[in-house]
Amino acid sequence: MLTLLVPLQAFAHAPEPGRDVLLLGAATDEQTPQRACSPEVLARHQEILEVPAPAEGWSGQPQAVDVFGVFTGEVRISHGDRQICGNMHDARTRDSRFRAGIGMVVVPKAGDHEPIVVSWTTPLKPYWVPTVRLGAPSPVQQNDTARLLVRVSCIAVAIALALSALMGYVTAKDRSFLIYVAVCLVFVLWQSVLGGLSGYPEPWLPVYESASWWLIALSAVTLGILLPVLWRLNGGDRLWPRSRLGQQLVLWAGVATALFVPWFGVSGLIWLSDVLEHVFQLGLLVCLGVGLWALRRRDYYALAGLSALLPWWVMMLADLVQAQWLIAYRIEALQLSATWFLMMSAYALNLRLGRLRQQRDEMRQLADTDGLTGLPNRRAGLRLLARHLERPAHEQQSLAIGFLDIDLFKDINDRFGHEAGDRVLVAVARALRTAVRAQDQVVRMGGEEFLILLPGANRAAALSRLESVRQQVAAVSPSLALDGLALTASIGLAVWQPGRDDLAGLLRRADHAMYSAKRAGRNQVYDGG
């Protein structure tokens, strides 16, 4: 609370006495920035659209015009003597009422028939055409704001996924998470240029008039990342482990292409964008085939890859039929598809993290378990005992331990063989587990020695339980069907003395008590104090 309240108290601007409102800012004489429609800009506008007035003329009400889906260059909107020019990659040149597109509100005179004129530069691809929305200011601006929210949300999701992957790296120390972070950041840059957010609220990327070069270069990099990741998600790595070299070649080919983009002219960019599109379509087809093949082989992890492919295939089919919704919302569709791809990749990454944790737990279990009896081994037993001794003072409870040694075990091995000796150890371990409570622990310390931890047991209770354990061991002999076998065990008891015992001292007293039981004739419990 102090860390929150002290800075707030120090930097807060308190309202004036007697007022319940905080006024920030001051009056300004700064003019609204607008891009002048210079002759150089207009000379590059080969595409012109005249939005005609209704047959009876304009109604005299305000008309909002919003132009979006322009990937590069400036847009001019004019009506009569009024005109504006705006650039998607510099929000300072646009009307602040329009955030995802370039817009203007005009008020034609009632009955006027002069059209609203929109012009722009010819796009690189024939179907990268802009969309012009005309209507009342409120619904047009709301549609524009909704587009902005979708674009910003997609970038925000990518950043959140990157931060989550960083946390995963801290947990798992697996560099796949760092690679995923880099992928998310590349997609953030690509989406920012694609949707014009590289210039909002002010340009933070030097896109300027080179938007086509930026867009093609980042598309090449994202393509070099997207196809190998989709290959992996669809099980290509699992079906063909040697395909990693091909994946790396695709990645570095995308990066190399991006580096050479600044040397391409406009015609070269058109050719390169077509090549990238065909490579992408071919890659999607290959990944789909791999995913279906992996699914047929019952590799259900490929479902994540097939899910990641779904929106891209929807867009490809919509392009084939020239769906109007895709023309109008191409930028949002691309960003949503990319975001879905990142989410499916994060899902697969989390599955990987789960498998890593499962493998780690299994390895830890194997490292802490005695392979013959299934009991905790010496290392795990000492850790359990240390955990009991290190409990805080308010959680401390009495603790007794029993050190058990099977009597004359070497003779058993000599008489019946080592295989029979192993059977004896397994049977004794089973009897010990049966003889103790759920909260007690039985540990195989090595050879024929076992450690029994009795948390919460005082001296009398511990003696009683260990005596029961001794009897259970003696009762094991008939079940082994070894003629002449009479199993017995010597057990040494030690009760923890807080402030006087450490781990080594407590074990030493129990061990000495066990040897005292053997010297006293075996097959008994000896209290070592």
C-alpha cells in the first residue's frame, strides 16, 4: 500500500479548494494539422472516384466520407473548394474524427449536384482497392472506430502473447519461448504497417512514402516465419524429422528477400508481391496435406495446425469468389488471421511446456524412487526428513524415526540366491507400506536398510507402531514360499529433540539403536532415546 500511495501523493495534482473537478491543459492557438494537396501528390493519383449526388441533389445535411484499405500513398478527398490529403502512416495529416481511415465531413448545399471526388495512387495489386464509405457522420465514424479497435486489439493480443512467452521462458528455460517472442514482435511490426498504426498517434516507424517497400519486406519476413511454424504445427517435424533444414532455408529466404526489397522498383515490387502470394498459397496447400496426413496417423497435436490454417483458407476462398466483405475488411481479416495463428502457436507452445513439465516430473520421480521396491530412495528420504526438521516453530510437531535392517540378509542371498533376495526386499517394502499410517513415510536407504518416518508420533506411539512393523515383517515369510526362510528385522528408534538434534545426529542415534537391537539378539525394537 505504501509503494502505491506515496508516489500518488507526491505527484497527484489536487483540485482547487472548493472545486470537485480537475482541469488539465490550457487554451491553444495551434491549428489543426493538415497535409496540403501539393501538385506532386496529385500527380501520383491515377485512380479517381466521383461520388455523385442523389438525383434530387444533396439534402443539405453533413456527409461523412471515409476511405480505408489504402496500403500506401496519400488519399485526396475534395468537394467544391475544400479538399484534404491524408496519409495512413501519419495520423497528423488526417481528420482526428477518423482513426482507421482517411475521412472528411462535408456539408453540401441543399440541391447541389457537385460530386465528392476521391483520388489515390494505383495499388500494387488489382484487388488491393480502397473502400469508400459515405453516410451520416455518426455511423461512419463509429464504423471507423470499430476498425481501429480491431487493429489495436490484434496488436495488443500479440504483445500479451509475447509477454506470456517470456514468463514461459523464465519457467522452462526453453529457447522456443524466446523464438516465439521474436515471432510476435515481427507480427506486431507487420500489422502496424499494414493497418497504418505505424503512424498513430505520430509516426514511430520511418515508413513515410516507402509504405509499399515496408509492407512487402515485412510480408516476406512474416511469410518466412509463418510457413515453417505452420509446418511444425501440422506435424511436419514429427513425420519428417530431417525437414528442419528446409524450414531454415524458407526462413532465411524470407529474411534475404526483405533485405533486398529497397532495391526493387515499383514493377519489381508488383512481381515480388505476386511471387510471395503464390508461395504462400502453395505453402498453405502443403501444410494442409501434412496436417491431414498427421491426423490420419492419429497425431492429434496436428489439430492446432489445422485450426491455424482455417482463417487463411477462408480468405483464399473469399478472394477466389471476390467476396465483398473481404475487399471492404481486408486489413482486419489479415490481422485477425495472424492473431489466430499466434494464438494457436501459443497453444502448441503451452502443450510443449506441459510435456516438458511432465518429463521433468517423471525424471524427478525416477531419480527419487528406488527401482526395485518403488519406495523413495535415500536421497528423497533425506530430503523428506530435512523438510520435517525445517518446519517453522509454529508448525513443529513431534517426530520419531525407525531405522530397520533385515536380519541376516546376506545369508538369505547366499542360501536362496540374489533373485530370492530381491523378492524378499519387495515383499518387506510392501509390508512396511501396509503397516504405517497414510502420513508416515517409508524409505529404502540402500541394501536391506529402510527408514520409517513417523511425524506426530510421541515415544510410546512410535514404539507401538514399530513393534507392529516388526511383526508385519515376520509375517512375510510364508508368502515367499522359500523353505526354511524365517524373516526378522531389527529396528532402532530415535525421537527428535528440537534444539539438540540435527539431521545427521538424529539418523546417527537411530542407526546406533538398530545395532544395539542386533547385539541384543535381533528381531526387536530398541529405543535409542
